[in-house]
Amino acid sequence: KTVAYIAVGNYLNAVDDHVITTLKLEVDMTYTFIIMDSYGDGFKFDNGYYKVWLGEDPYMGILLASGNTFGKVKKHSFFLPPAPPPAPKPPSGPTAPSPPTGGGNPSSPVFPPFAPSPSMPV
């Protein structure tokens, strides 16, 4: 099943021509990203490239695939895992008191009281 098809067109003499397409995909499925070039040189000229990201925003997620010189066609398959289960809720009811923080300064460590042993010189 095709999820999306985007025809970019001719990139000859294009200046800063970016095409960003965001898709919402179903989880727990394998997808194949296919990029095609009718001329057969990929995006070899004019510093062209492609990137496929997994995440909410382009450039901020996990890079799944990238390239520029690929001939007529390049395929990248990836699995989109199920979402992690929600974090457990904290228990309801009374909670244990917080440990002391040491003299009112939250950054001070708390050490047990020191008592020298009988064999230790004082």
C-alpha cells in the first residue's frame, strides 16, 4: 500500500529548494521509503540530498536514511515500533517523608554521624 507519493520535479538550477513532507504513520509496521530519479544520478549535482527522519519535527528525531548519489532508485526499509507503555502512576495515599537534606542547604550531602573506632587515633 502506498502511504504517500510526492513528485518533486526538476531540480536543475533550483536554489534552496527544500521539500519537507510530514506523515503520520501507523505503529508496529514496516515501511519502505523509495526515492527515484529518472536521470539516474540521484541528487549528485547542485548539492542535493534526501533525509528521512523519525520524529515529530524534521532534523530533530532519529535519522533513518539519507543520501545523494543513488542512481535511478534507492530503497530504505524501517520498522516503526509500537509506542512505549505509559509511565506508571504514583501510588495514592500517604507517602513516606523525604529524607533530611542537611542543614537547610539542598545541595549539602547528608552523612551519618562520625564516631571514631577504639583503634583509631583521635
